[in-house]
Amino acid sequence: MVWAAINFVIGGIIFGIIVALGFVALIVPGIFLLVTLAFWTVYVAVEDQNFIKAFRSSWGLTRGYRLNLFVLGVTVTLLILLVNLVFGLGNLASGSLVGDIVALVFAQVASAITTVFSTAVLATAYTELKVREDEERDETVSEDTSAGQPAA
């Protein structure tokens, strides 16, 4: 648990620096790095990798699917904005103690919904990409084993 926490902290700092540098250089490299390294936290948490290996694994996992993942990320971001907009209507009630409490409750509900939703999307995308990666690996292995056999 401690090792994973250390990797999350150090990896999070390095991930933030890498993406920030990408955004400083141009917006496109920052977005590219954000999409490419999106799954590094999953590799640290699920696969028990250190953050360097997790960056490499995420890079490999997203190869060939980066545009699709970008579109998925934009879609999730738009849905989160929509949910926050709808639940932000609770701020109209603010100004009194009861109104402030209502606004706070609405904000917390929106935060809970969007956090669970975005985590579920990340987990589902990771699972689908891992399945495809495993299928591709199995196809490559079966092609390699049948390459040297004589035709029947």
C-alpha cells in the first residue's frame, strides 16, 4: 500500500509536469500526452507497477486508439460540464444559510456523480483495451506457432 502511494505521488507530480510542459509547448502535445498516459494510475493500482513502467504500459496500451480515447475524453468532459451546470442551479438558492446549504449539497451530489462516472469510463476503457491487447497477443502467438508447420 505504501509503495503504491509513493508511486501515485511521484507519478502524479511527473505526470502533471509532463502534461504542463506539453501544454506550454503547444496545446496539442499536452492533449496527446494526457490521452497517451491516461491509464498510468490504473497500472500502478491494479498491476502494481512503478510509475515509470506504468507510463510505458499506458503508452503501449493506447497505441492505435488515441484518437478514439481523445473523443471519449471530450465526450466525458462535456457530460461532466452538463451535470455541473444542471446541479449548479442550486447556487441560485444561495444567499441565505438554507440556500447555501442547498447549493453545497447540490455541488457535492454533482461531484459524486461525475467522479464515479469518470472513474467508471476510465476503468471500462482500460478493460476493453486490455482485452483487445490480449486478443492481439494471442493472434500473434498462434500465427508464430503455425508458421513453421507444413501445409496439410
